[in-house]
Amino acid sequence: MPTETARAFWITAPGEGVIRSDPLPPGAPDEVRIRSLYSGISRGTETLVFAGRVPPSQYEAMRAPFQAGPFPGPVKYGYLNVGRIEDGPPERVGELVFCLYPHQDQYWVPGSAAIPVPEGVPPERAILAANMETAINAFWDAGPLAGDRIVVVGAGVVGLLTAWLCRQVPGAQLSLIDVNPHRRGPAEALGLAFAIEPNAATAADLVIHASGQPAGLVQALELAGLEATLVELSWYGDRPVTLPLGEAFHARRLTVKSSQVGRIPAHRQARWNHRRRLGLALELLRDDRLDALITGESPFAELPTVLADLSSGTLDGLCHRIHYRESGD
């Protein structure tokens, strides 16, 4: 019996990618075969990986759960996939699931890695699950309190989702800042106050930075009030970042804190694991307003061009969705 094949997107060299056919051997008894419906491009991280900008010191830390190949390439990378189980335990066949898998039209994974998508969450939106998981982790790291003045700098997908969670804190006064005026629409769709420029008089209790730009981090530092905390969500790859830690940084006794989704915060580890956190992320995607974060869609065959355009900046937008209907769905 001939071995099946799967079509997968591979980054072959910095700035270059192709879709190629790979062998798909039969799965193990504890595995399920998933046919992809949609995948999403995690714009910040995936464009850095596509451009070959993962520093060697972070090759292991930045590995995706089902990544194939090493950095900088050839590498198969990604982690926003929604599909339907076509083979495996009979009770799971037909189940709609989310998986942290790269861009590929079908694949085998352990059944435990295929997380059921809750009823009421459409597959088109479920691709946001890993982004929501990052926002949940940021929320836990930030620890916003009732009545806090909160500023989020950067209205990408993670910034918007983190701001949306923070806004639900009782009495919180939240503002969202981004230099891109096209982010106003999605922000307002989520009920978030949006501005291009911050209020000069802002003295925030909590600042969350998610712009991915060093200038945004400097601005975030300026907005922090006395004894405030700045939580840094951006990852810069191999790009150095300079901060003005003279001036009033010490006088205001500011705290700069990193947040990264690879680890659950220490104060949650006794009761939470990655699967429980991802399950919560999927449950939080029931809100129809979150569709505003998906601003484009393309067929799988166009993924090499789409990722190149996102990486170069010629294609703007938030989460770009890839559909697999040309693969037989």
C-alpha cells in the first residue's frame, strides 16, 4: 500500500518559502489524523522566523511543538491550525479540533494534542486560540487590579486580546495606543478606547507593551506612573533594543517585567497546565466581536507569497487566515 502524502509549507531559506509534498506515514495507535480546515499566521513571530531572524541562542526556546527542521531552515513552522479528525478512535472521528501544528493540509498527532473546539466557536475564529492563550498569560503576568489605569501600547492581535481581557477588570480605565490608524476599527469593535497618541498626562498603574517596535517600548516606559509595572510582550528576534534607563526611571521606581507564553507563571503552576490554559483560550473565543481580528484570508497555495508580503510590510492587517479548500475540503 503506497504511503500517503501531505502538502506542507516550508521556509527553505531566509525570506523564501515553498509548499511541497511530504510523506505521511500511518499514525500510531494513540494518534489521530487531522484534515486542516484553516490555519492562521502568527504575524509577529512567523515573520521573524520567515526572515531568518531567530538568534542562535534561542533556537531551542523558539521551537514550535510540531516544528520540523532546524532554524534558520529549511524549517516547517507554525502553530495555529484548526481541522477535523478523519482517522483515529471511532469516538473522535468527525471532531473539530485546534492543534499547535504548522501549515499543512493533513497530519497525524497524539490525540492529546488535538484540543476540541467548543460548540459555538466557529472554526474560522478558532485559529485565534494560541493568540488568546498568549493574552491570558500576559493578563496573569500583569495582574491588573480593580480601578487600575491601564495602557496597552500596540494593537496587534495579542495587544488587542490582552486589552480586551484587561478592560473586563472592574473599574479599569483602559486605553489602547497604536500609530497605525487602521487598528482603530478592530479596537472599537471590541469596545476599546483607541488613540494614535497617548494623553500626555497619563500616569498609568500598569502598562503593557505589544507593538514589537523599540520605539513603542520607550513610549510605554514614559507612560508608567510612580511605582508602576511595565509588562513586555514583544519579541524582537535578533534586533537589539535600547531603553532610556536614566532620566526618571529609577526615581519613579519602575518595574519592567517580561511575559512569554512558553511557561505558565509561577503563581499559577500548581493548578494550571498548558492544556487547561489552551482550553480556556478556546472558551473565550465565543464572542462574535473577535472576528474583527481576522482581516484577510487566502488559499493555502498562496501562503508563500502572503508570508513574504507580510514580512516585507506590503500586506497590512492583523491575523491572516489560510483556508485549505483547494486541498479537497
